[in-house]
Amino acid sequence: MAFNLATFKTRAFTAIIFVVVMLAGLLWNQWSFFVLFSVIHFGCWFEYQKLVALIDPGYKEISPFHKCG
């Protein structure tokens, strides 16, 4: 695969922004850490539920209470 400079610049810029956001969330105060952790946690949880629904179509039919539990 050939090296694409434009793609590299875009990904490097995005990575730098990600590092700044992560460091700000981790080092500013306990509430910024809590918010950062919560956003990442619920994003991962949402993605997990989407993947499980793709693997097992019956998962879409269960109640929301069961999904959250």
C-alpha cells in the first residue's frame, strides 16, 4: 500500500486533537474525568449493543430494561 500524505495529515491532526481532549479530561479536575469516562463508557456500550444485534438478530426483540440490565 502506498503512503498517502493527505490521509496521513488528516489522521495525525485528528490524533493530536484526541490527545488534547483526553489530557484535558484526565488532568483538569475530577468532573472532567468523570464526564470523559462517561462519554467513552456509554459510547462503547452503544457500539457493543449494535454489534450484538448484528450477530444475534433476536437481541433486537428483547426489552430495553433487559438491554440495560
